[in-house]
Amino acid sequence: MTHYYGKIGVAIITLSGSLRVGDKIKVVGKQAEFEQPVTSLEVDHKSVTEAKRGDVVGMKVVERVSEGATVHRLD
């Protein structure tokens, strides 16, 4: 994770694989570890339902996370 916007609860993530709305993810950081479904994704401030490897996405997260946290898609 490259950035977190606390006021709006959005994490900015550079993807190492594909991700789509409805997938379940696990966020692991220094101060937080949690699982959640992906409820929204944005690329270049445009809502998308799927993003691919290398895309930089904005995603709403349910807890505060620190920069450097990792995001894993759960199967």
C-alpha cells in the first residue's frame, strides 16, 4: 500500500495481480490486520469493477492502515 487517506478511509494500492469488486482481501500492516470484501475500486478517479496487475487503485477500507501494509487477495 502506498498511501492512506484517513478522512475518507481510502487506501492507494499498486496491484501485483488482478483484483475485482467482490473479491475478499486480507490487509496486513504494522498496527492492523483484517479481512474485508472489495466493495469499490477506482483507477484514475474512475470507478471500475476490475483492475489488473500494475494498476494503481483507490479502495475503501474498513480500518485505518499504515503505508507499507500489504494486501493479499484471498481465494
